[in-house]
Amino acid sequence: MKAFKKNRYFAGLVLAVALVFSLAHVSGASSSEIPVQDKAVSVMTDVVGLDMAKYNIELTHNIVTQPEIYGGLVREELTYNIEADGSKALVDCTFINKTLTRFYMYPLEGSLLYAQPLSADQLTATKTLLERYQTYMGASYLQEARNILDTVTEIKTTNVTMDNMKLIIRESDSHLDLMWWYTINGADFPWGLSVDFVNGELKGFSDYTSFYRVGSADVNISRDEAIHITKDLAKDYTTLNVSTGNGDYTEVTLNLTEEHMTVELQIGNREPFTFYPLWYVRLYAEKAYGGTDGFQAGIWADTGEIAYSQLTGHHGVIPLEDSSNQSSTQLQTSSDQNLIPYLFAGIAATTIVATALLVLKKRSK
């Protein structure tokens, strides 16, 4: 069982991060000794309410890895085939350091069989699921998620805010997603909890609250400063070599306008599971050349350092400083940066992050 320690409110910007996001789930010895296979089956029975007495259950995959981006933590991915008369489904579970982070069901034949059915009303079903999950985990932190859910009277696309917690509900076609986030200094940080339905039936849920952290919530760089930094960076990219189609290149000037800009305060991660505020600035060109339509940069809002900077678009255009590489058709990054895609496998199975959060992480050469 787990004991969870977290201060709910904060005073001051720096204290906000420390109090709200210093989440620590402490597993007792008896809980840690339980094999994850047994934990997964217990979730099926005690949390989701499936009638496992009627199912034949087969563990078809049990993959244990230690991804570099997890900072040394162990990830275990389990897939079960559960089958009964007229009912067949796959169940996927993910554990990090033996802590459940993801549980999803994929019906293959018929309907799932429940010993403790969830309500057909998705709002009621979510409340019941969270209540069962809180009891199962012994996790008092889930009460905060339940409290904000109690303010919702109707399932529809909306954002609900209570103190610094935000509940995002997204309904589209056959899907319904509920996601819990925190808002600090105008930036939304993922809390790590989500519940998903498909065609009115529970699809599954994710809980990464044991691992998500905020490294800083300070916004020391203003919107205007982020724009100014981006414009300065863009100066090195405005002269381009454009393919003429016969193997030669011609020099052109990419004119970036101030009339059309996209500026958003987003988040990124510089360490595993740890988020920081990030200004995303995109400048658009008056005219696109060879598919190149502008310039974008990510500016860390707490430090002002450059997370990434690059032209937007591709096909047949290279920056002038790379003109010697005439065979290249991909946009090149600036010479003083080494940009790599940073796949943050944390916010899985949510609409907003589409199963994973892709963040570009700058690494000094």
C-alpha cells in the first residue's frame, strides 16, 4: 500500500512547485513484494470490476526494460489475453518500479464481463472508478481529483478549475477523455492522471502522478522577450539556398513577418519526468521556398536558454552556411546546437498528448 505526501496549496511561485509537485508515493514492503502480475489481475478485479472468475487468463507478453529516458527506472509491460464464453479481450498494463502507471482494455469479441459493473453514465462510472482505485492504492492524493470531479454535473467538452488544479474533459465522436492537470503561472503541467472511454465503455486509465515533477514553474522570460530571442536566432536562417531542380541551388531571402506569429507557453522536460515552462514561438514567411515556410524556436521560460531552433518545412532548401552540402534535402539546425527528439513516454493514452509527449531537448556539444 502507498502513503502519499503532498501539500495542496502554495504561497509564492517557487514554493508552488515544491509543495504541489513534490509528490512521493511510498510503497510498503508488503506491496513491493507482490509480483506485478498479481497486481495487474487485482486491478482487473478490484478496480475495474471484471468478473475474473469467468475468464481464462493468459499472460502473453511480459517485457522488462530500463529506458534511458526513464533515468534508471524499470518499466514492465504486460499483455494479458482474457477469454470466456462469448467474451474475449486484451488487457495492457504498464508498471514503473512496480507502480501501476497504465491500464487499458481492448475487447476483441463480445462484451466484457463484470462482477461489479460500472454505471452506464460515464460521469458516475468515473467517480466509481476513482473511488475504487483510491481504496485499492490507499492513495489519499486521489481525493483531490475526486473533489474537482464532484463539481461536474454534465459530461461535455469543458475545462473545470479548482484552485490550481484543472480537469480537462474532451468528448468527440465515440471517445471521452478526462485529464487532470495543474496550472501555475499560466502554464499547464500534467498531473499524470487520465481516464478514457470509448463508445460509452471504460477503455482504461493512466496514473503517472508518482513520477511527474515540475523542475521549475518560474516564468522569468516574458512573451515579448521570447519573441525577441526568436527573431535574433532567425537572422542566421533568412538566407537560403533553394534547389533549382537541375542539381543547382540559388540564393533567396526568407522574409519573416510579424503579422502572423504563433506564441504559446508550453512545457518541456530537461530531465526524465520533470517539466519546465517553455515558450514556443513560430514565425511565418511571406513566401514559402521549396516547402520552407518559416522559423520556430523553443525558449526555456525559466532560464531563457534555447531548447531548439530551426526552419519549418523541408524539401530542397538548406541554410546558406550549409551550402557545401548540396545533396542534402533536409533542413539543418544551427551549428551551435545538437537537437535530438526526446520521447517522453509519460502521458500515454490521452488525446492531448496522443500517447506520448515529443519534446526536443538541447544538448551542448
